[in-house]
Amino acid sequence: MNGLAGRGQERFAPRSKLRYGKGRAARALFLLATFVGILTLVVLLVDVLTQGVPHLSWNFVNSFSSRFAERAGIKAALFGSLWVLVLTAVISFPLGVATAIWLEEYAPRSWVTKTIQMNIANLAAVPSIVYGILGLAVFVRWFEMGQSVIAGALTLTLLILPVMIIAGQEAIRSVPNSIRLASYALGATRWQTVRRQVLPMAMPGILTGTILALSRAVGETAPLIMIGAVAYVPFVPDGPFDQFTVLPIQIFTWISRPQPEFHDIAAAGIIVLLVVLLSFNLIAILLRNRFAKRS
Amino acid sequence: MADRDRKGREDAADAGGAALPASGPDHPQHSLRAPRRRQVQESLIGGVLFLGSAVSVLTTIGIVGVLIYESVAFFRAVSPFEFLTGTRWAPLFVPQSFGVLPLLTGSLLVAAGAAIVALPIGLASAIYLSEYAKPRVRNVIKPALEVLAGIRTVVYGFFALTFVTPILQGIWPETQIFNALSASLVVGVMIIPVVASLSEDSMNAVPTALREAAYALGATKLEVAIRTVLPAALSGIVASFILAISRAIGETMIVAIAAGATPNLTLNPFESVQTMTAYIVQVSMGEVSFGTVEYQTIFAVGLTLFALTLLMNIASIFVLRRFREVYE
């Protein structure tokens, strides 16, 4: 690089040393920045684990909340979360898949389709608390469902639908077109093609998207606070019209207490929440592998 | 190309569905036309699927309708002028006051702090991942960033209150227990993955030929990254910035936990502030009866929040479309 001798050197000075030096410094800076996020993640997990692990016990998982930190447990929230989760899954999965199929396989190329598509992209970026406001006004007040599991599940369904639809569309789009054409060539109708060719091939992607969306629903706090899932709930919900609370809200109410003991059990609650979320991601991976083998 | 594929697919579907001519006179009983029952079934299924899609449209209509309907009731009691220019927000105390500015500045203060943290760090991570990192390093760092994105906000709130705030109080003793700084630092960490992954996507989309041309002119790696790749990917980067800030404004739990609940018209990050989202949470946790002005504040503040984030989302889509550099 320094070999450019002669007359040109006065006019063209590559200053290689300086420029490569800058390059090395910048590289180090970029690497450092990349590790800021990861380092924070590690510190956060260590912080939660050191505070929470001493308070984890079977009693903690199997008791209801209490005014006394040492007796408080997370049972009601755990079961509440499971109830909401199952209901949300049952309602959102068919809706999400139907919309994804319609948009990818049925929708005409028109402004209606474009508007719907645009609308879904926008909905995905609406703050979650706004869904809570919608749930409060429509499900809790208008349909008079009260502060029930079903109202929570419907609110979360609307919240995660855009994410599920977008994931589903991507999965359906990744099915090669030759498969569809072959199916039509054999005389299959559109629905037969979708049902027997496209859906089975797209299923791993759809399921992964669904489970990731559901894991978002499990951790969602603000919209459920809006619909009133904050009350002290010393029981496990029996049906979709019972009052309930969920893990993140239970954690939130503990954090909001001024006493440090409650912060410790909040950390223990966070560990339970993280375990639930982790097992979700594990199920997603297992399901995907199973389906991938079959098709 | 995709359009042509799709066209072919639709023609084929129509043929399979109905339009094939019936076979010749030799085999009158073997019609290739789908049976009538199946044709009815087909259009029924199409209709059902369409109804499913209508839910997302209804959701939007529901959100806008509910927010506007209740806000109109609110603005009958409180003049929009007072709402938008008042500097004191105290709907739950006597004397009541409905100036939204303290909540708005609270949200913007937190979002600005978060942006100061997340935009440079996220962009630097994106440059590192897209231009420098070897595949093996990427395969470790990208999933780690995804985990960071998967951490729930209530967990971040806990971290802000019990870990970050004590450290800040150690450095600046005047820091209040609930303060804007702690919340905005942690919101910043939360939105790093948004900036990093979207920016990286758009930098990856810059064709290699452009980089090679810059190298051929004698540029160093840094110069290629900053002067060639960055400008070419600018629309995606700006869009990711806007989207991340919009996410920070809409963020609820971190600020509800760590920033406090005192509407405070201040730019001092060491003080407690209340954001629009934290206010909505506060009201809905208390006992506010249905139909009162206090109840309607939720919707007026919600409408403000929704309008603000919607504008930003539309702006990010616009930037992406309008300023995208298209190669090939």
C-alpha cells in the first residue's frame, strides 16, 4: 500500500496507516456495541435468578397469593395463564390460518385485498395497550363478559392475529407453485389443493408462527390489566366466564409493592414465566421437526 | 414474475373448479366438470375464509370506533384546546385538570432516552453483523438478540426498578426511586433488537457488487460500510429507527413499573414522570366507574397514543417505499 512512490505521491496520499487504524478502532466499537445487548441479557438473567431461585419451591408454585410474602404463591396466575392460553389458541388458530389462506390462495388482486394486507401490517404495530382499551370497551362492557377469562382470551386473540397471519402467509408462500399446478392438473379443486397439498407443506411454518405468537400472548401484561385481570384472585378459574389473573400481572402486582420481600418472589415468578415461555419454544421446535419429517 | 405465477395458478384453479369442457360424446357420463355439490362447497369455503379475514378489518374499525366514540363524549366535557395545551394533568384529584402535555412529554422523554441508547447501539450491531461478523459468530449473536427481543416487558420493568435504578442512585444520589432515566435506558435495551435486525436486513439487501466496486477503488472495510453500504440501506435504517421509537412510545409495563405515576411536565430524567401508557394502566387498575369523565380519559389519552404511533408507522412504511434504492 505504501509502494506508490514517485511524482503522484504528493497529490495522492493514501494515508493507509490512519485509515486502517480507524477501521480497526471502528470494528472494536461495533463489536462492543453488539455485546451491549447480549451483556444486558446475561446481567438481567443472573439478577433474576439470584433473587428468585431461593424462593422457588413446590409451595410457591402450589399456593395462592397472599399478603405475606413468605406464604404467597403463583398457582392462580399459573392456571389463569394456562386457561387464557388454551382459549386464545383455540380461537386464534383457525382465524389466523383462514385469513392467511384467503389472502394467499383466494384473494383477488384488488384494492380490497391490498387494503386488508396493509391493515394487517398496521395492526401488528399498534401498541398492545390499545388492544386492551378495545377489549375493555367491547368485550368487558359491550358484550358484558366482565373481567373473565374469555374476555381476556378474545382481547389477546385480536392482539396476536396480525403476527400469526403474517407468519402463516410466509409459510404458505414458501410452498412451491409447481405443487399447486400439479394438483390442479389432476383435477383437484382449489380447496382440495389447499387442504391436501398446500396446508400440509406449510404446516410446520404455520405452527411455529402460531406458537411464537402464543408465547407473546402469555407474556402480555398491559391489555389484560386493562380488562381488569388485576383483582386478587385466590382460586383457579373453573370456566371461561370466571375471574382470573395471569403470570405477568401477578409478577407486576408483586413488583408494585414497596417491600423488598415481594420483589424477591416477583423474581421467582419471573423464573416460572421464563420456564413456561422456554417450554413453549421447545414445543415449537419439536413440532416443527415432527412435521418436517412427515412432509 | 410472482404475478405471472399467480395468474397461472388462478387459471388452473378455475379450470379445476368448473371451466373444463365436458368430454366428448363417447363418454357422456364422465364429465370433468366438478360436481355441483362440490362447486357450492368451494364457494362456501371461500366465503368462510373471507369472513375470517374480515376479523382483522373489524379490529381496526373497532379500535378507531371505540377510541373516537368515547373521546367525543370526553371532549363534550373538556375542550380539546384545554386537553392539548393544558400543562397540568390531574383527572383523579380535585380540582380536576385535563392538560395532556405532561403525559405527552413523559412519553417523549422516555422515548428520546431510549432512542439515544438504542439507535447507535442497534445500528452498530447491524453494521457488525452484516459487514464484519463471520457466519459462526453471527449464528451465536443473532439468536441471542432474538432472546433479548423475546424477554417480556414486565421482566424488563423488574430489571429497571430493582437493578438499574439502584445503580443510578449510586452514581447520582438525587435520582428518585421512580425516574425517567432508568425506564428509558431499559426501554432502549428492549428496542435494540428492532433496530439491529431491521437495519441488518436492509444492509444485507445491498448487492455485493457495490461493495466490491468500493474495495476496487481502494476503500477500507470501514469506508465501504459507512460510505457505500449505509447510504444504500438508508431507507431501511430510517424505517427501523421510526418503528423502534414508535415501539418505545407504546411501551407500557417498563414505564408503569420504573418511571412512576406522577404526571410531571419536566425534561429532568432523574425525576418521576408518567407516560400516556402508564396513565392508562393506572386508571384501569383503580376503581373508576363506567361512563364518567375519568373513565373517558382512558380513551382520549388512548386516541392520542394511537394517532401518534399510527403516524409513525405510516411514516416508516412511506420512507421504505419512497426512498428505497432498488438494485436490479
